[in-house]
Amino acid sequence: MRVDMRRSRERMVREQIEARGVRDPRVLAAMRRVPRHLFVDEALHGQAYADHPVPIGFGQTISQPYIVALMTWYLELEPGMSVLEIGTGSGYQAAVLDEMGARVWTVERIPELYDAARVRLSRLGHAGVRCKLDDGTLGWPEAGPFDRILVTAGGPDVPLPLLAQLADPGILLIPVGGSRRDQQLVMVRRQGGELLRENKGGVVFVDLVGRHGW
């Protein structure tokens, strides 16, 4: 029996995201529009809208739908804002950000994932997303500063190069902790030259690998 992906996507938004308190209509609309199943292998299409991460190869995952929506909501995005994403992975998070009208720069360190995501994003109508193969902990200095920075892997602390590339005002989100079992989602808000740090709760992400990560 063929699975109705549109219906699965609607159920994902209603039961996994709205039910847990994410009510921003722009975030919900973007999550409804982006075909999540096209960001994973065809053999895993049936798992794409389930309430858990899905493997994409090379020890990486596409994050749980609720976490994607929650982190997008925390960014407080407005159309036209510049967003730096560290950890392109499948390209799904970048597509959601692009769908919301952000100008997206995304960095991936694994060549195979970078190549696949770049092709996928272009094919699915997100050709405006700028992709780079590099050490994400170094950011993308020549394109900064960025209104928002989103890190989709967990590191020991906030990489200093990313802080240097955060605009004022600006918001940076990153999982921080000593291991995947001990991570907290940290929001750093730059306002009037000051950096305000807030803990947004426990999360589980793959390791942030690079000069300023693990």
C-alpha cells in the first residue's frame, strides 16, 4: 500500500510539533511544505515522518521533526535575515529555513553529504541556499556577519569563530555538552554589544567535529 506523504507530513506537524507547543504559523507552514521524505534514502521514506532522527549515512542523521521545528522557532526568523547553518547533512534544515524566506549559508564537512545536499536542494527548488565544504566550526567569515547562526551538531562549547560572525542583534543556537548523552541546547543572544547565554533544555546531537569542536 502506498503511503500518502502529504497526509503523513500533516500528521507530523499536528501530532509531533503543534502538540508540543510550537505554534509559530510560519514554522508550521514551512514544515508542512518541505517534503522531508525526499531528504532521506528511498528505503527510509516510511520513517521520514516518524518521531525520531533518521540515519543519512556517515554516522549522521536528519534530526527529529520536533527538534527541527523547535530550533527554527527559537531563531525568531524574519524574511530576509541571513542565517549560517553548521552541519548541512541532508539539507532538510536548510530547506526549512529557505522556505521561511531566510538567506541561507550552510557548511558541511563530509564531501559525500555536501555533494548530495547541494544537488538535492537545487532539485527541490532551494537553489538560493549557498553551500560550502569546510570545517563548520570556522564558520563562513567572508559571508558574515549573520543575523542567525544554527549549529546542528553538539560541541564542547560555543566555537569562538562563530561568536565573532554573529551580528548585533543576533541569535546563535548550539548543542553544548561533554557527550551526546549530556547536551544542552544553548541560545546566545548578542544585544547592544553584550552576549546573553540561555539554556533551552536537553538535546541529543551527533558530534561537532572540527578545529573548535571535538
